Amino acid sequence: AMILVINGPNLNMLGRREPEIYGRQTLEDILENLEALADEYNIRLQSFQSNAEFEIIERIHMAMDEGTDYIIINPAAFTHTSVAIRDALATVKIPFIEVHLSNIHQREPFRSHSYFSDLADGIIAGLGAKGYELALHAAADKIL
Ligand code: DQA
């Protein structure tokens, strides 16, 4: 089984980026931890981070050819803007969980709307890095 973790723009800056909102762990820390967890499930974990919308779209297309079973995605700011990434997920029809470190409903009103939530199997927001772990447990449950 194979899971792809996608992180959108500015998440490469985790740890240094508004730590009071996004926490002190780097993306590397988070992914290292996820890989260990995936190992326990015998799941292959792939990860991808990009600040560019088209790269995320193309990575999602590639996932279809690779036989990816599940996607965990934090679209970051594209959550609130990208019909194109939403359409890519609808195109490949790979089930996914939407993750946000912060509680997007507790912040500026423009963060409350997501172009992804109605297509997602589930949404996790506001639980920090732990949200990715919870998503992996839930995804494992669905695909194993
Ligand atoms: C985020 C929330 C988004 O509103 C923001 O643009 C991000 C990160 C989160 O993980 O809390 O970049 O997706």
C-alpha cells in the first residue's frame, strides 16, 4: 500500500514560520515521524512539498500512474484559492484527508472556506503536527 503526503506553499518554512500558529516542528521532523509510523503499518510513504500550484497538480496526476492508494494533503494557502488542485484530486479519484495545522475556522474569515473539504474523506484542523499522524492512522484503517 502507498500513501502520498502533499504539503503546499510556505510549509517548507515550518518551524520558523509563525511558530505560535504552526508550531516549532519542521516539515522534516513531521515527515520523519510519519515515515516511522508508516513503517509500522508496512505502508510506503511518499512525500512532496511545493510552493507552486502547477507542481502540486502534476504530482497528483503522477500519483494515479503510480497506483497511490491514498493522499494526505495540506494544501496550505491553496486551500482557499485553488479550484485547479481540487479538480486534480477529482480527476485522479484517489481518496484523501485534508489536514491543517491550525484551526482554520478560528482565524481570518477567508480561511474558513476550503475548496477541498466536500471532496475529502475527512478533515483535521487545529491539532498541529499531530493532525498528520491522526490522518495516517485513519488512512491506514481505510486501505489496509
Ligand atoms: C494551513 C492554513 C492555511 O490557511 C494557511 O494558508 C497555511 C497553512 C494550516 O496548516 O494551518 O499555509 O493550511
